[in-house]
Amino acid sequence: MVMMLCAGILALAVKVQPGGADEAQLGLKLTMAVEKIDYYVGEPINVTLTITNISNQTIDFLYMASTFDFLVYNDTGSLYQWSSFRVFPLFVVNWPLGPEENITNVLTWPQTCNVTETSQGIPVSPGAYYILGEIPSYGLQAGPIEVNVDQPISLIPLKTVVGQGYDLPLNVSITNLDDSPEAFNVTLSINATAIGTETDINVSQGTSTLSFTWNTTSFELGHYNLTVTADNLSAECSVVLTIPGDLKGDFKVDLQDLVLLANAYNSTPGSAKWNPNADIDGKGVVGLSDLVILAQHYGQQQIVEPIQSVNGYYLPFEGNISRIFVVSENASYGFYPYATRTSGGVPVVTNGEPCVIINVTVRNDYSTQYPPPYPNPDYPTLVYVILTATVFNGANQINATDLLKVGLPPDAGAFADLNGGENATLSMYLATNQRDITSFQIVPIWIGGIPPA
């Protein structure tokens, strides 16, 4: 018999502690199984829940879409409840179960959290997890079953900050959870450029470790993403390539670095004071040779931090959203590259003046159907674009002069004229000695089918 679900039946769904209801009294037993105990990170875990009539008479089992459920938790607390944030059909089936007959449901844990609305979809980390099967409406529970979530591949640098010109050893660990050996082709990449490959690496059940070395000599200072791939597996880590002697990774060698080295002096791997970043030359001990390297570079500083940028949006103009699309944009510290410009015989812009260089690639998405502001009747999709920019440190705007506007009319700036569908890259030069800029904003001076008056 099928009955429409009413609010009163929902009140049957209550939580109980492990052990649950008296199975013998109910005549029902809940069992649970998983396909295996060890899983890779992100691998869905199927949970099979079975309710069995253990009595010697037929039982009318009330079955609804939310009857079977399970909870996932670890040592920190609850992480996932299968029924949370789900919408279920409103029905109840009165299901006759004869002696030893059963009903089975297979539910899946996608290895994510969902105990709160904000945590939904957040992947779990490698570790041990416990799965507790439930039929809340009957107060029945099964388990818990412990499952292990393993990282199939990991990339571990021996240090996170490395001086330019020194080698960085890296260890790659691959875990094979299958019973039979598996062959992998393993590639290490730096910022998506492959620097080393090992082919046909046979990994038996368990974990195997490979060693790579990154020779940093030909690489510029900066933040690097290192990625290792083994067929369809991948892992990554971040490393700072900096001035030798900079142990903090902030691209300057100062007293703080000297203190860090002093704290780790005479230490070796495994000792309490060991700091791998202080082993500048990679000899396995923090000693005099590392102190000499730091001293040689003491006081040096270089700004290489990236300035935040945003791509993929239409520029605003005169209170409306234009159809000039920002394809890409970036900023870096540099110097004004053009000839010195004078006004009345006095230099107003000097070649080599320190500045922030902002490059932006824009596309003209205006058409005959969507003409630009101030359209040109002879060239309906032509648009003139003049841009400048502002720069910021956090929420504070920095006073930086656009060198393309100095001594020129107010509507001067980075300029391009584009027909419909065309791209152009414009460069702006904002004079400033500051090297702590965190973001910038493109500011249109003019977008129109005719030049500004």
C-alpha cells in the first residue's frame, strides 16, 4: 500500500547513539558493507545498506526515499550526512518483508563534506574516516566501518624556499592500492613546462618513491608551481625561488634570515633545530658555507610578487557596461621605455623612470546590431579606446602618475582603434617608486565610434 507522506511521519526520523534500537524486538537487522577499505582521494565510496527480516513472521516495513542513510565522521567530528540538503519524493511504501527477506540500497559518499551549507562540496583530506549506517525512522544503525583515504601521488620538495642557482631535490611518492603491480610514466613540470620524465616505473602494492632534482640556474626569481603527473594521477606543490640567503621567501636577505640561520646552525636532517631552507647549498648541514652565502647577499632585495589581475569582463563607460571585453591583463614593475619628453624645454617624463607597467588586451564586441557610443555612420563597428589605470595597496589607492598623460590633453592615454571583432594590447606606464602594489583597475577615458572632441 502507498500512502502520501505527512508531517507526522517525518517526526519518526530521530538520531540514536551507536547500538541503536533492539533488533530482536523489531525483528529487523541493518547491515552495511563497502567495496574495500582503502580508497584514493576523490574516489567515490559506495555504501551498501541492507535491512533484513530476522523474525519468523512477515513484517510490514515502512519504506520511503529517505529511509536509508549514513553518516561520515572522523576524529574531529561529523563531516557528511547522506540525507542532508536533499529533497525527497513525498511517499511511503508499506513493504511486506517475509522471514529472511531483505531490501538493499546503495548510497554513495563522494568524499566531500556537507554538514553545513557552506561546507557542501569541500573535498576531504587523506586520512581515516568512519561510516555509520542508519535507518533513522526505526532507530537502527550499522557499523561504523573504518575506511582509509590515501593520496595516490604526492610531490614533496626537500625545501620550500630555494636560492637561485642551487638544486632543489624533490621526492615523488606513488601509492598502488591494487593487488597487482602497475606501470607509470612520471613527469615533473615547472609552471607547466616539463623538466624531467621517468618511464615505465613499476609500482607494486604499497608506496614507491622517486627522486627528481630541479636545477634552478636558468630560472628567474618568483613563485613556482611544481606538478608531477603519473598517467592520470597528479600532485603539485609551491616553491619560492629567491635570492640565496633569503630563508623566508620574501625576496630580501635581512636580519630575520640571519636569525633563522643562527637558530638552525650545526643542525642536520632529523635534529630538533633542522630548517631545510637554512641549508642553502644543500649539503645536508646548516654550517659555515651557508652563513658565507647569506653574508654575500645580505641587504639584497628584489620585488617579484605578482600583482593581482582580473580577466574576462566588459569595461564600464559613462555609467553603462560597454562591449569592450578584457581578454587578459597583467602588471609588473619596470621602467618607462620611451624617449624623455619635455614641455617648454623641461623634462616632464624621463626615459628609465620607475613605474608599474600594465598590459591589457581588449576585444571590440560591438556590431551593427549593438553599435558603440557616438557611432561613426561610415564605419558602424569602429571604436576608439583610450585607457588609463589606478593602482592599489590593499584598499588604498596609490598616487601613481600615468606617464602617457603627462603634459598632454586630458583625454590622452593608452590608445587603440578597433573594428568589430578585433583585438589590441594596450600598455600603460604609471610612475611610482612603490613596490607593494597588490592590485589595479583599468579606467576607460574614452570608448566611442569617433575620437573624443
